[in-house]
Amino acid sequence: MSLTSNTDKPHTLVPESKQDQPTSIRIPDRVDLRASPRSHQGSPNPSPRLAPCRFLNGEKSGALFLGAELLGKLWGDRKKKSKKVKRRGAKVWYQKKRVKGLVAVVALVGLFFLVDWFMLLRLQDHRVGPPDGFSRNSSSVSVRPQPQPQLKVKKVSKGKKHYSGIYGRLLALAAHALAEGQNKREPKDLWQEPVVPASAWRPCADQRNWEPDEGKNGYIMVTANGGINQQRVAICNAVVVARLLNATLIVPKFMYSSVWKDASQFSDIYQEEHFIKDLAPDVRLVKELPEELKSLDLEAIGSVVTDVDVMKESKPSFYLKNILPILLQKRVVHFVGFGNRLAFDPIPFQLQRLRCRCNFHALKFVPKIQETAALLLERLHKHSAQPGLLDHYLVGPHAVSAIIARNDHATKPSRYMALHLRFEIDMVAHSLCEFGGGEEERRELEAFRQIHFPALTELEKTGKLPSPSMLRSEGLCPLTPEEAVLMLAALGFNRKTQIYVAGAQIYGGKSRLAALSNLYPNLVTKEDLLSPTELEPFMNFSSQLAALDFIVCTAADAFAMTDSGSQLSSLVSGYRIYYGGGRMPTIRPNKRRLADILVKNNTIEWKVFEQRVRKAVRQTKHVQSRPKGRSVYRYPRCKECMCRTD
């Protein structure tokens, strides 16, 4: 409704004027005022001239109004002199009252300044240094205190280690919270999964419902790239492709990486004979090509297929249409790279189950790795009288052997949490994020990208990539050690918690782990737990060292990942789901939500920080079936890999 319609159609006054308006007396000014928007809205009007207009009623009312005007004129001259005298006296009284009010206001302001000045003098006398932002010699108008949390940090850090950097304030608050809560109980769900819904799933990928494959269509060779975890995925995908194409699979080989610098091959990490025997009912496996095919120049005859030729997560139809004809014609196909080149959906039921069978049953680490990993587990559990829940699947009989070899008597077993810090330089450089190191960090990471990720460098030059701040807000940056320890402290892990840190060379070295070790002094790595003699067989073999981390993380009483996109974290969490029976909790932070919380690091109160972090992590702990298109290695709760007991 427009303003004009409101003013043109008053609710009550116009009908009254139409019905009873006198014909002999005309007062247009009064009628206009009654119909004004102000009178229609019911606003109070102090003018005495408007009151009669609201109560006009016929000729009698009009005559009374005119009579009142005549009387006003007669009495006006008579009272004019007396009103002037009264007004003059009232004016003098008002002026005196106004002066008194001003004096009172000035006195109050002066008292405020005096009290403020006196308090500042007392602070100086007691030599209490003012927080940043206060001016000792300025008036109270220029005193601008910093937010209260900054004061808390200074009190917390007094006499203790000083925390600097982006999260210096929050780290100091975390240190204070951990110190105060040493004798408090940890939240119950830290070391637990939702047991009832999780235990409804049990492993069943070892069940088969098909005939053995003859592998008569030819031979498939695979040279897998990446680290040990990428290679593990490539192995299982190659097994499925071999079965799909009715081909014989040569035991996969591993490509030497300029990043990992490890010359280890399949038999250096996995039990080759067990692998061949366990998958014999599914795929024909041999160690080498037949003699008549060894002399072939596979590249010259067009049998080499690289990652450029195969799209990421290609469907089975792609292999049937494009790879099978080459296999039938050339008798051999060599996949070079083969990183994540088979889709997770749509895949026939039995082929998907074969994928799970390969990962969870066929791939066993060699005794050399199992034996050393058993030592790590025994030293982490310290006084445990029996192996852990998953020790049998990971290290076999070596778990019992390590316990028997210990001389001390078992008392109370200790537990530990494994933390995978995916913060090596390759991950940091590839993320295109910034981590507080300034220009020096940017130059170092750019130089690394130019050598190891040249395609990414060229793409970066186009300016089409998102900014580091945008990547961080979207949760696409790996958590730094500082962010990881803040998450653990907010979740409520006690300061005495034993934490095993998995990962290769952390970018930034030991100094980058300072905040983590200061807040959690019971921090250990495999280098801390093993003697130089025990570590010596693994030196210069990063994949074998990563295998030790894989076992320790998988067997941990609780496992915390810092990058959900990491292959190790994905494989470890999947293994814990498959064999854990709902008793192996995994912490999967939602990095987008954490980024939204951490951006407020200069103002957020610690209690609020705790509540928001716990809520963000708690929402990721619910039990769910594998979402469509997602990895069965990470989400094995699906009918192909696991069976429901309810």
C-alpha cells in the first residue's frame, strides 16, 4: 500500500465529516489537518488548535467554536500583562536551574578523570606493566586495552615457554588448559567408537563365489609409481584388471621415485609367496614373463600404456574396449604408473570383493618388517600381557614372540595414540598453501615444485589456481603440527598421553615439532623407540620405514589423521574398520570447519574453541556405509567387503 492511499483514505475522520459536516461554517484548515498522515497514525500532537477539530459535530459545535474564539479575544488583552510577568519569572528560574545542571555534569566528568588518574598511579607504584595497547602517560580517553584473551596469554606464559607465530596465543591457552586438567578425566569417546553400530559389520572379503581364472588372454605387467601406499592401491587395482581381462598378472614392480628415493621392490616389502597363493583362486600370478616374450621391445610394438593413456578412475568398460584388443594382439600389456586408474563404481560385485581381498588379506609384510614393528608395538604398550587387537593381522606370530622375549612381568597395559603428520615437503609443496614461513618458504617450495611437479608449476603461472587463503578456507591444506596439537588439546587428550608421530622428514625439522613436544612431552617416533642397530636395516629405504608407520598407526588404541586425502591415513583407517570390530577409533578432522575455527585464533576463547573443535570432530565419527564412488580401501563397510550381522 502506498503512502498516498494512506493519507487520502483515513479510517474514521473522513466519514464523520461527510455525514455531519455543517453547511454554513467552513474550516478547511481543520479538515486537512485531521486527514494528515500524522493524525491518522495516532501520533500525539501538542497543538491546542487540533483538539477541537477531532470533535466537531454539526452547527452547534461550529457555533460553540466561534464563540470560544470571540471569548479568547476579549480575555486575551486582559491577561496579556499578567502572562508576561509570569513568563519573565519562569525564564529566570529556568536559567538558574540550567546552570546548576551544567555544573553537576562538569563535576561528574572531573571526578571520573580523577579516579582514572589515581588508578593509573597505583598501577605504576606497584610496577605492574600495562598490557600492549595501554599508554602510561596518556589520559583515560587514549587508553585502549587489548582484548582480554591477550592478557590471559601473558599470565599463562609467565615463567614458561613463550609461544610465537600465528597460533602463539592459542598454544599458550592450550598449555594452560592441559596443565590445569592433568588430573581430570578425558572425554569418554576419545578412545572409543560407536561400538554397537560399528560391531554390526564383520570381515567377509575372503569369501569367493567363482571359478579360478586361467589367464589365457595374455600377460599384464605393472610398474607402480608413488610411495608404498600408492603402490598398494595400484597392486590391488592391477589384480582386478587382470581378472577382468582374463589375463595372467606378473608380480608388480615398483618405480624408483626421485621424491622417495627407494629402490625397494615387491619382495622387499610384501610376502610374495603368500600373495600368489592367497589369490590363486582368483587370478593367475607369475613372477616373470615367459622366455619367448622377454625379448620383445614392448614400447616399439605399442604394448606400453602410461597414465597419460588411461584416465583417472576409468570404468571396466574402458579396459574391455581399449586394453583387451592390445592384449589379444600383442600378448602382453605393460602399465607404467597405474596410479588410481580404476573406478570404484560401477564395478561388478565379485571384482569389488577381489579388491578388498587383495588389500586386507593377500598383502602381508615380510618377516623383517613384522619383527621390527612387533618391537615397536611391545615398547609402546610397555606392560601389556597380550597382543593388541590387530597385532595378529599385522605382524603375525612376531607379536607373541616380542612379549615372550620381555623379562619383566605384566602389570597394567599402557595405551597410545598414533598421529600421522602428513607434512613432508612433497605434500607441503604440492598443496600450494602457505604455512607462515614468509618469502623464504615460498621460494623454497617453488624450487621444489619446479623439480618434482613441473606441470603444477606451469599451471601456477597461468594465474588460474586459487589463492593460498582460498585453499585454506576450503580445507585443502594439510594441518600443520601446531594446528594438529591444538586439535588434540581441544579434544581433551591428557598431557600425559603417549603419542606416536608417524611420517617421514617433517618439513621444518624438529623445530616445527616444538609446540607438539612442549604440550605433549610423551611424544615418540620410531627413531626414539628403536636403537641404531635395529634401525640400520631400514636406512635409505623410505618405503620400508613407511611400512613400520603403517603397522604402528593401524594397531594404535586411537589414530588421528591430519590430512584425509593421504593414502596412508585412508588405508590405515580402512584397515582399522575392517578388523577393528568397532573398537578402534579414528579421528578424522573436517579441515574446512577447522579452518573456519582457527581463523579466529586471535580472539576466540579457549572454552569456545574446545566446544567447536569437539563438535566438528564428533560429526565425523558416526558409522556409515561406503558412499557411492568412494574408496573401498578407506570405507570397507559395504556388502562387497564386509557383512552385516544384524
